[in-house]
Amino acid sequence: MTSAEDKSAVLARARDFVGVLKATPAGQVLAKAVGRAQGDPEVQRLRERLRRAVDAFQQAQRAGTTDEEQIQAIREAQAAYQRHPAVGELFGAQMQMTSLLRSANFVISDLLALDFGQTVRSAGGCCS
Amino acid sequence: MPESDHGVVAVATDLEATAMDAARALARAIGESATFRAFEEARDTLMTDVELTRRLRSYQRRRQEFETVRSWGGGDPREADKLEAEWRALVEVRLVREYLRTQDDLVVFLREVAALISQEIGMDYASACAPAGGCCG
């Protein structure tokens, strides 16, 4: 259990880091793209369809009962989501930010001798 | 490149360098926390036991292989039993228990940090940093 003092010191540094990221050109493009995608009801509907398809697959995966139909449902939901122009714009913006985040993750992980990004991944593994 | 573009590029580069400095400051703050120090100590102590470290790595590798096979509907139940027995034996060892306990505390803490970053920038930090070629591409 982390002490309140440690937590507050680390979260303050995390906020500083985020503040600088947001000020970069990649951060500004991303903020606009996120705002556009979040404000678009069609994007939200497509995203929810994809989420439900992934959930159904993961549940089947845990039970050991996955089938081709579920994989196809994910592929179709993913394709429909990715075809939306606001999502395309969002992905482009995320790619720029990804490059910055990977560099930062390398810096953080190197100092801690532990892969920060890998450590915080959800237990569900990929696609979750 | 026109002169004004030079200016834009310079500002972007400066900000990116500042972001890396901020990342370093974040890492130092994490490194100074009692949660991280406890984990580091447990990890270092565990690593001094070569045989135990080898067993733990071997278990983790076999477990991962088994989970992969199982997720596609396969998996030998005898291997599941062997893994279960090996896990029970491993957690009997105090150094392993201490390592796992401090690691759990650290993961909870670091997830909170990553969640703040993800929420503020509007994309998932862990997914962005995942190695290329993962199943979510």
C-alpha cells in the first residue's frame, strides 16, 4: 500500500509530464481529434459495437470456446470503426503521440530497470 | 525549409526534450517511493538465489505457453496440474512471497500513475508502449 505522501509526490510529477505532453504539437493535435471523436454519436456507436464483440470473444476465450464467427464479428466491427473519418484522424494523432510515449517509456523504464508500460498492462493481456 | 518552419520545428523539439526531462523526473519520484524501494529490495534479494530465479522464470515461461495453447481451445490438463503444483511449491518460499507481495503493491501504484496519464492525454499509455507486432497491432 503506497503512502499518501509518496502517491501525491509521484502523481504531481505525472501531471507535470502530462502537461508538457499536452503542449507538444502531437498533444494538441490529439486533444482536438479526441474531442471530435468523443462528440460524434456514430463513432461512439461503432466503438461500443467493437467493445461488445471483443468482450464476447474474451469471455469465450476464458471458457475455451472461441469460434471463427466471433473473430469475424471483431474484424467487421473493427473495420467499420476504422473506416469512420474521425477515427482515422484520431489514429493518426495517436500515432504521433505513441512515438513520444514510447521514448518517454524507454527513459522511465531505463531508470527503474523495469518496463513501466508492460507492468501496467491489464491482466487480460492484449486487446483489453 | 522556410525560416518560420524552422521555428515551429525548434519549439516542437524543445517541448519533446522537456517531456523527456519530465519523464525522467517522474521515474525518479517513482524510484524514491517506499513502494518501489520495497519491490527493488525484494527483487534484488530474489535474484541472489540463482536456482529460485531459474525456477520462477521457467514456471512463468511454461505458464505463458500453456495459457496461449488454452486460449485456442487446447492445453493438456496434466500440464495444468503440474503448473499448479509448481506454483504452490514456489509460493511456499518466503523470498517469492515477498517478491510477489511487493510487486502487487507496485503494480497497483503504477497503474494509478498510468491511468492518470492515459486519462489526461486521451489514449491508453500501456497499449501505446506495447511492443510492435502484438496481437492488437
